Amino acid sequence: MSAHVGVELTGAQLAALDAAGLEEIKRLVARHGLLVARGQELSPAQHVELGRRWGGIDVNNYFPLNAEFPEIAEVRKAETQLTNIGGGWHTDHSYDQIPAMGSILVARELPPSGGDTLFASMAAAYESLSPGLKATLETLRAVHSADHIYAADGIYAQTDMGPELRGHDQKTFALHPVVIRHPQTGQKLLYVNQAFTLHFEGWTREESAPLLQYLYSVPQREEFQCRLQWQPGTVAIWDNRSTWHLAMNDYHGHRRVMHRITLTGEPIAA
């Protein structure tokens, strides 16, 4: 993990947590943005139960769903596919009026090497900004949507991933503060991302682009990141409000299957 994001859990099975243990896991995720648990034995049924115990599950509108447990989205890439899901920096579900709290991702099938996931701290990114820029950003809200990515003529439709995805007629629109406070820690966070943020409220896309591009560059500094190398039995739980993530697409010719449950969030505010 790193100084700004990520903590590793040892000596505990997520499926066996009592109420106090689950609350401690929640505190660790809120504090560090990402919790990685190795050597887990978490069946799909236990995965769903953990999501329910956490506080609720948001079923993804776009990804293929597990046939037996539709609460689980399958983030998968076949041996023959070139495109992967999540191959650019983003935070999940910022296009929702109430964004998802986070995700629980379980490794099911892994390539021999590659397929790491990078995470970036949006708290560290915000804190690195100048006082003047912080003051400006705290007056702004931004428009978020997923339509340009998942629509029938969207970005994924032009790739070999398109036929597997759903929800082409979904319409999304959300307006969020550019700087939010974490609901549990009170920490200030930069809340824009290059996948789903379109423009600032009251600004055109052309006017918004230079400032947004600068803001997107900040969390991509290596000192604000950590890199998760997946192993069999690895589970990652992350906070969508305080982190970005990116799935590396460097394992062509091999299959990768991950099971993701998206955790219900709460309203976010400045």
C-alpha cells in the first residue's frame, strides 16, 4: 500500500466478521480509502451477505451479472478480447444522484501476470492544491453522466466489450460539488473524474476542459497512488468518494474474471 491510500488486512476472514469486526473494517476503509484482504475464502453467497451487512447493494446497470447471484456484477475480459472494463482513471457511479459508497471486488480468475489495479487518493490530491485554487473549486459544482460511455453509440459500443454490456438506454445525470467532505471522516476530497465528469455547472465543456484536465493530472502523480497486485483469494474494498482506480489492461490472451458488489452510498455534500 502507500502513505496516502491503502491498508492490508491480515489474520481475519471477511466472511466470519462479527458486528464489531465489520465496524472496524468500515473505519479502516473510511480512513485509508482501500482495504486489501489476502487469503480469503469468500463464496459468492458470502460476498452478497457481506454487501448486505455493510448497508446495502446497488446493482450495476451496465455490467454482465452473475447468473446465480444477480447482485454481483462480473468484471471480466476473455482471452480474445482487447478492451477491458475500467481501463481509465475513474470512480464508480459518480453519475448517480446518490453515488455508491464503494465496492467489494473479489478475484475469481486471474491471468498469470498483469491485471493490477491502481488506486489514487483524492484527499491527498486536494491537499496538494494551492489555497487559491481550493477556494475557487469550493464554489463549483460539476455535471456527471455515463451516457457517453455506455449508450448504444457510446465509447464501449465501439469496442469488443460492447456486446457484453447492458443498459444502453439508461439516462444519467448528477450534479455534485467539486470538493466534498467525506461523510464519516469529514476530510475534504476532490470529486471529479475523467470518465464521468462532463463540465462545471454554468460553464461550457470548452471552458471547463483546461481546469478539469489539470485536476485530472493531480491524482495521477505516483506519490498519491498505490498498486494492488491480485492473487488468488484477494478481496479489495474501496471507498468511491475518496479514491480513483484504474484496471491495468496488460494481459492480452488471458482470461480475467472479478466479482464486484457495489455498496449503497449516502448523499454527498461540500
